[in-house]
Amino acid sequence: MNARCARAATARAPNLAHADPMRRVRAAVVAILLASWSVSQVAPGASAWAVAGEVVYEARDALATWSGRAPLDEVELQLDPEDLGTLRVVARVLPATFDSGNLLRDRRARATVFEVDEHPVATLAGSATAQARGQRIAPGETRGVDLIAELTLHGVTLPYPIVVTLARPAPGVAAPWRAEAEFVVSLTAHGMRRPSLLGLVTDDEVRLRVQATGHPDPTPTPTTR
């Protein structure tokens, strides 16, 4: 789903009815920070982008490997190609939309792993490290940019060092920019159950891959005027 980046981040707070008091406080602080993040962190010279993409997970047990994918529900991106240090991103996905091609597995994952009724949204928010300041990406070039990122999944927010690979189209080529990032997530670290079937327990570590395409958004907005 395409989303204009000028909108402030609107990540939904998890259902906190059954959380302990300190967890409620932490989640509330995270929600407030995410809601203000895209406005307060816009770097000088960065422009808003229109982006679409998906998240793919890869899980395994002792006998098999499988994957599921879900579209990005909303993306907020700021970037100046002449200064990669301006890169800022907030991406949201709805865990209930993950599709592995196995209806029974997906239903079980939504109910007992993601627990989507209580935690309907997962959010990844990140910004380029100081080392990226002043670096540029030329037309036709592919470059990796280190991000300081936080993933909020199942109501738990954890830091992740992530490298996002940016590919800029060559001069004269009518193609979008491409971006991809891959990292490993621990289910138990996010308070999630490891699903099992016939005695086979899913590995704790699940590989996530975020892939997207985009282009500068020419629509004037309060953050880009």
C-alpha cells in the first residue's frame, strides 16, 4: 500500500489491558515517540518519498523451512541522495496479513504467536548512523547504509543494527529506487511463543527481510516545503 511520507507516524499502541504497570509505561512512551518521530527527525535537505513494499519472514524447524509475506501497511521515508546521513524511515506491517500459503499455519500464528488481537501492528523505525553523513549515492549505484533501528513486535521494542541496501536507477532509466534490509529476530526476546506441530518446535530465530521500491514524492507537504 503506497503511503505519503509527509504524514506523521501513527503506529498504534498495543492493547495494554493485561500488561504489567511498567510495561504499560514503556509501551506508552514508545507510542508517543513513534507518533512524533517523523516530524522531529526530518533532516535538512531530505525529501519525502512514496514507497511500497513487503516484509518476508523465514522460519524453520528440524525438518522444514517456510516463509510468509505481508505488504507494508504504511511507510514514512526521508532521504537526500546527496547525503545518506539524512535517511529516516518508519515502516508498519499488520501481522494478521502474513501469508505463508498454509491457512492452518497462518491461523495458528495469528492467534498464538503474533496474538494479533492484542498486538495488531509491528513497527520498524530507524535512522542512518553518523558514519553515513556526507556520503552520496550516484545514479546507477548500489550502497549499503547502516541504520540504528528499533523493532516493536508483539508489544516489545528492541534495538537492531540494520544495514539497508539502496539501489538508485541508472540515468535515463524509468525505474524506481530499490531498498532491502535483512536481519534476525528472536521470538522469545519479543515475548512470543515458539509454535510447534507434531512435536516439532519452530526455531527461536526467524529471519526478516524488508524490501521496498520508491521514488521522491513531488507533492508539497508541510515537512517538505
